[in-house]
Amino acid sequence: MSSTLDEKATLTEPVNNTHGHDHEKVVDSSTTANDTCATTDEEATSPPPPAQAGPQQQKWNEPRVNIFRFCTTLYSFILMGMNDGAIGALIPYIEDYYHISYTVLSLVFLAPFIGYLLAALLNNKIHHKFGQLGVAILGPLGRLIGYFPMAFHPPYPALPIVMLFPGFGSGLEDSAWNAWIGNMQNANELLGVLHGAYGLGATIGPLIATAMVTRAGLPWYAFYYLMIALSGLEFTICVAAFNKATGAAYRQQQLDSHNIQNTGEAFKRTTTRTVLKNPITWLLALFLLGYVGAEVSLGGWIVTFMLEIRRAEPFMAGLTVTFFWLGLTVGRVTLGFVTGRIGEKLAITVYLLLSIGLQLLYWLVPNFAASAVFVTFLGFFLGPLFPAAIVAATKLLSSDYHVSAIGFAAAFGGGGAAIFPFAVGAIAQSKGVGVLQPVVLAILVFILFMWWLLPGGLRAGGLERARENKEKVGHEIRKGVRSIF
């Protein structure tokens, strides 16, 4: 602020100095005065420097309430990871309990997709009406509505139906907390920690579930007694953390952000329909759909693959999926400090190429110990992909698009946790569970292509420049093709 005042004082000095000089000097200085007036007029009509920079980003520890809220989102993501990770570990025992085929069993993966899709479409409206408090209530509540019937092990046809509700709750939290933290300072690192919490949950979830069944001799559904207790605690702390983040507070925040960036323009709420017209939203949604599909397909079917193809002992097979999720967790936390420094486009390209190589080794080397090592490092390099996609969205899209676009992409992408594991199970019914490997490999190649379609090029700061230059999807690929031909 003081530098701005000094600058204005310097600009006005030539005008004041002209008043005591003779005519010739006044003529000379009139040019300066006119220039100064023009500059002053320009200052009056132009937005001040903070407006050009956009709304100020929050920090995870400022204001102070953000510390409590950030820790609450970490807890939510741990439960989300436990939910997704444990299903894969429980699959062999659910199959034995109900005496059903892979195809029918895979419906437990497919059903939550409907819940995720509903979350993707309703996220923006829930924010507008109820704010983050609405998400803090509906997210844990959705999980509780699903877990209570699961704990009573109903007939199998009811299982896919009740799994819709945890899918909806997880989809809402996934979209809302990604959008909120993705707009903070140091978003790569913070999202790495957030998704590291998911990885932690996905690491301990199958470990706990496997130990409960194989070591304690408990039925598979006993795991959901634990999840009910943890989700009840989540409901309590989420409401306490976000009790003031109401719909009115959210609408005011949107209005303030609009006024900073668009001085003089009437505020108009950005709807999900408007956001869906932007191809970047769909590109990121498809990227996350494929990424989450590969992640959960691996996590969901590793145990079965290790048991049937690698002939592992049941407890060791359960440990393998724990290694995968542990690698994912460590990768998200550590590589988050690397990704932003070398540029998201280049970093994720490198991570994906390494993941494709590790997936090939996991598929083609028929050894249990080697497979366990390959799948651990595969999780490590897959880890940063989701956080980097969220950061890319914040850099490529204007701030009024963030909640809707990131919310839709995250929730739609979460549907990959349903579609691809279901596809693996359906194909495995006739071809065997070995089909997991080519399916995951194809998904990794697909999302690498989706990533390359994003504008910005493989250079640090490329995403920011792409937005400034209004580059379109596929800009770098088209430029490369033109240079060749």
C-alpha cells in the first residue's frame, strides 16, 4: 500500500511544480502534466493491482478455523480411503458368503457410481443453498445410511442398493474438499497431504478388514461395525468445523470474488450447466475417471489376483494391497513437493510413463515377491495424479468455475471407482482375473493421452500461461503436428 501511495505522489509532483514557472517552462511541463493526467485517469478507471491478481488465496492455517477444518477433511478422506480399500480385501469373503459369481459381485463397485454421479450434478447447488455445512452434514450421513444395512448383512441384492449412499456421501466430500483446498496457497503440497490421508485410509482399511477376517475369525460384515462408529464421529466433528460455513456465507464469498475480478459487472451465479460447456472440465473429468478407475481396479482386485494367479497365502495377498495403498500414500505426500516445482504437465507425464512401465512388469513377471515390489512403486507414482489434476483445474479455469468444475470432475472421476472394477469383474468371470493387467494398462495409456490434450506444454508455469493466452484443448499437439507437416 505504501509503495502505491509513493507512486501516486511521484506522478503528481510535475503538475504541482509547473504552477510557479514561466510560460516556456509551463509549455514544456504541460506535456508532463497531460501525461500525468492521462496516467491518473487510467488509474481511476483501471482496477487496482489486487483486482488484477484475483481474490486472495486462503492458507490452511489462516484464518485459524481453517486448521480445524483442514484436519477434519483429512479425517474424512481417511474414511473414504478405508471404504474403498477394504472392499477389495473383502471380495473373496463376500463371494464365499453369498456364493455368487464375479459379475454379480462386481455390482458392489458399480452401484456407488450412481451416488457419485448425483454428487457431481448436485454439488454446486448444495454449496449455493447450504454451503460447506451442507456437505459436512450430507457426506457422513450418506455413509451412515449405507453402513447400517451392510452391518446387518442383508440378502445380496440389497448390497448394491445400500452402497449408493456411501457413494453419494464420498462424492460430495471428494468434490467439495478438493475444490476448497485446491484454491489455497501451496495447493500441490496440501492436496498431496489430503490425498495422502485417503491413501492412509486405503492402506489401513484392507489391513484391518483382512486381520478381522483371517486372524480374529470375524465375519466380513464386522468391518462395518467399525465404519459406523468412525462415521458417527466424522458427522460430529464435520458439523462442528463447518457450522458457520452456511449457504449465505458461500454466496457472499462468491459475490466478493466476482466484485474483485469483474468490477462494474452484475453478479451472475455460475451454474453446473455453464461449466459443463467448457471442454477442460470434461477433459479433467475423463482423466480422473480413468485414473480413479485404474487405482481402485488395482486396489480392488490385487488380493484376488495374488491369490489366484500368483498363488499367494491369504494373509500375504492382503498385505500386498496394503503395500499398494502405502506406496500411493507416500507418493502423494512426497511427490507433491516436486510436482509444482517442475510443472504439473511435465511431472505427471513422467509419473505416468513410469507407471506404465511398472504395470507391464507387474503383469509380465510371474513372481509374487517381484509383483509386490512392482505394485508398491506403481502406487507411489500413481499417487500424485489426482492432486495434480485438481491444481491444473484451478490454474486453467477462472475462480467462479472452481467449485462446479472441480466438484464435477472429482465426483465424476470418482465414478471410475465403480465402472472399471465392475468391468474387470465382469470380464474376469469368463477370462479369469488376469484380465486386470491389460485393462489397467489400457487405462493408463488413455489418461496419458488425456493429460497431453491439456493446454500449456511440458514446462513450468505452462498452465498459467495457457490461461493468459487462452489456449484451447490440444493446443500443443496441434502445434507439434503443424511443425512436422
